[in-house]
Amino acid sequence: MIEIRWHGRGGQGAKTAALMLADVAFSEGFYVQAFPEYGPERMGAPITAFTRINEKEIRVHTNIYAPDMVVIVDETLIGAVDMTKGLKEDGKIVVNTKRPPADVAEAFKDYKGEVYAVDAADISIRYLGKNLPNMPLLSVVTKLVGVITEDAFLNEMTENLKGKFSKKPEVIEGNLNAIKEAWNSAIRVNE
């Protein structure tokens, strides 16, 4: 089973990305779960969301305490929240950041797994005109998880976005362009 914990702030799309990753994996025949951890969330407050993907039925119904991957949607949470808590030693961290790779590597110098950086905010601003990093991050995470090919992912996302934004073709096109660019944009910052 692949377990992913997402850290972001209300309004950045962490919950949406967690759910969409589950949708994509489900379309490929996997069993999935995706859910947020609710509390007194409001726009800008820290939130956590979770995604599980498995080839067999998922019988556990709890938060994820030992994830294979942690996705950091908002880098300002680094240091405020222990991002590596419970993270498997051979897991992955994906950080949405403008920081140089060396700075990201330094922030996670004690972590032995893989650490990736991507400026998902910049990608979303260029294609959507807004800082909505969830779709570029979804693309990076989907590639790293490896449950679907790039072409199949683009097809799935095209259909998904058409369903959500049928009257806003510019939003569909912007998101698809952001997804395409992000697929190969993550940089591994540690070795």
C-alpha cells in the first residue's frame, strides 16, 4: 500500500489534490482512500490530507501515521509542523518551494529518503494567473508514485477537468499546461 500525507493551508488545494490522486489511481484499477483531517480549518490555516493506494481492498480507516510520501504544499509550514514525523526512511518528500535546491536539502539534511523540490506556485501563476500549486504538485506526485503513465494521466485529468470546468475552457487549458510542465519539473535535492 502507498500512503501519502499532504501538508498545506486552507485554500491551496491539498485536499483536492489528495482526492484527485485517488481518482487517477482508481481509474487504473487500484483501491483508494482520500480524505482531509478536519478541525477548525479556515482559509490560510494549516491542513492535512491523506491518500492511500493499494492493489487490494483497503481495510484501515485512520489517518496516515507512517507515510511513504509527504507532500508540502506550503513551504512556510516547514519548521512549524514536523514534516518527517512517521515518514518511512526510504520514503519521499515533495516540497513546493522557490528556495534553491541546496536550501531544501539543508532543511531535510537528517532525512535519508528522497527529497524533491518543485516551484509549483510559479508554474500555476504562469498558466492560471494564480498561486494554486495543487495541480502541478499532483502531477509530480503522480509521476513519483508511478500508478499511471504520463499520457494516461493527461487523458484522465482532461476528462476530470472538463467535468469540473466545462464553462471555463481557459481553466482547463491552464491546468493541463501546468500539469504537463510539472511532470518533469521536480528536482531531487539530495543523493
